[in-house]
Amino acid sequence: MIFFQFQNPWLLLLLLVLPLLVFQVRRDYQATVHFPSLATLKTLRPSKVDLYAGLPFIIRFLAMTLLIIALARPQEGHKSTEILSVGVDIMLALDTSGSMRALDFMEEEKRITRLAVVKGVVSEFIENRPTDRIGMVVFGEQAYTQCPLTLDQGILQSFLSKLEIGMAGDSTAIGSAIGIAVKRLKDLDSTSKVIILLTDGRNNAGTLAPLQAAQTAKTFGIKIHTIGVGTQGKAPFLVNSIFGQRYVYQEVDIDETTLTEISKITGGQYFRATDLESLKNIYKQIDEMEKSEVKVIDHSEYKELFHYFLMPGLMLLLLEVSLSNTLLRRIP
């Protein structure tokens, strides 16, 4: 990260003194000389004399401004962070099946899809874990790695923002999602390996059973937290009909028994999110549960920039003195 700073910023207060210089020069210019007629004065003072007479002052003003900035010691800094120990490795397994179109969540008094809510909450979760490697698996009828484990939050957030409903199919392959996430984590050397699986349905696709996948995760020391997302009862879906768009209510079908068992097998925990606030609280709880001590060293290097102001300032000051005593010398 590159930044700019002044080593002695309080010296910039001297810039407030410069207006006094303007006032002093203007007062000096108010001195008058009496002539018997304006015609004589015009012959002695051509129209460009006033412009030339003020030039030394302008140069002196610029010179003093540059010298004051140089005294404040402007610096260009470069800051880098070195992580000395490995934190938690986290794979986010997110359901993008067709049922994520349900509009049973509210944000600012407006109905939004389950996936839209999940993307916003997961984005905040990622921001709060800058020292952990995080990856992403998306699943529907199929499951695949959307983003491998990375410390680059910008890339991960970019992949998250591109998630769309149905991008992996409309069914729900929970077992396959766990299997892909385990494959990404099993050989890594880290203090903790965690899968956070979020779904709004039950396993109805894929060839790997969820509980079998959970047993595999347990073998490799991987903990799985599961989240069931959706309101209790029926959820509204917006559909097109011959009368235009209308809401159709369908029963929420979350296999909480299987999700609870998956977490129990691996030492994780099952959560149920029925609204935006509960979903935020769930990710906050997981964030606090999966903390690790990470040693971080900040390196900062500074490049002095004062000479870029000092040299021009001195040159302008010498120019002002030279002009004031030669070509633009004033005679009292």
C-alpha cells in the first residue's frame, strides 16, 4: 500500500503567515509621489510597469510556499504486511440452486432473493478475516470450485459478486459440495480447516451422500458448520403467468436432520437463518468461533520528497533577489 505523509505536519501552519506578507507588500505599494500633471506620470510609468513590479513578490511568495512544504518533510510511504503464521483455512460452500430465488427475506422493507441476502452477508464475513485463506465452492445440480483458497480478498469478492441463481443447476448436491471442499482442504498445513456450508434445501443430486462426505471430512480433521437458510413454512416465489407476474407460495424444504448430523460428525454446529438479522448473527458467531492467533508484521518504508520542493524554492528565491536588484529594481 502506497501513502503520502508529512513528517512535521505542524510546520505547515507557517503557510498561514504568508497572507501577512501579501498585506505588507500591498502597504509598501501605497507610497505616493506627487507630480504636477497626469501626463508626466504616464510618460514615466508605462502600462506594463505594474505587472513587472509585482513579479518579484509573486516569485517570493511561491518560493516561501515551497520552502515551508520542504520543512514539513513530505514523504512517500510503502506499507506491506508479512504474515508469519498460518491462520484458518475456510471453504465457503454456497447453494445457488433454483430455490434460492425465494423472496422470503426483507432488506429496507423490500423483498430480495435468498442469494442476494447471502452474498451481502458473506461479503462482510470475508472482510473481517484478512489474514485467513478463504475459498469458495458453489453447488446446485453440480458442485465446483468458484475460487480456490486465497488471501486476496479482492479476487474472492469479485467471484462472490458474480454468483447467479441456477449457475450450477437447479437441484441441490450437498454431498458433492462437501466433497469438493474437502479435496481443497485435506492436504493443507494449517491450524484449523473449516467448511461453512449454506443451503436452503435437501440433497437431491450428485453421487456422494452428505453423511459419507462428512465422514471423509472428519478423517482429514475438517470441521463443517452448516446453515439452513429460509423462513419457516411457505416462501414466496415471483413467477410469470398469463396475468403478469404474481407470487406463488411454496413449502420450505430444508433437511435440518441431515445438516445437523453433518455438523455433529465433524465437530461443527448447525444454524438456521430465517431472516437477514439472524443470518448476520450466524456468520458473526462463526467468525468468533474460528479465530486463531496470527502473527503479523507491518513493514513501512519511506522515501523523502522534500528536495523536490527545497531546490525549486531556493532557485525561485535566488531569482527573486536577482531580479529585485537588477532588471526589476525599485527606486524609492
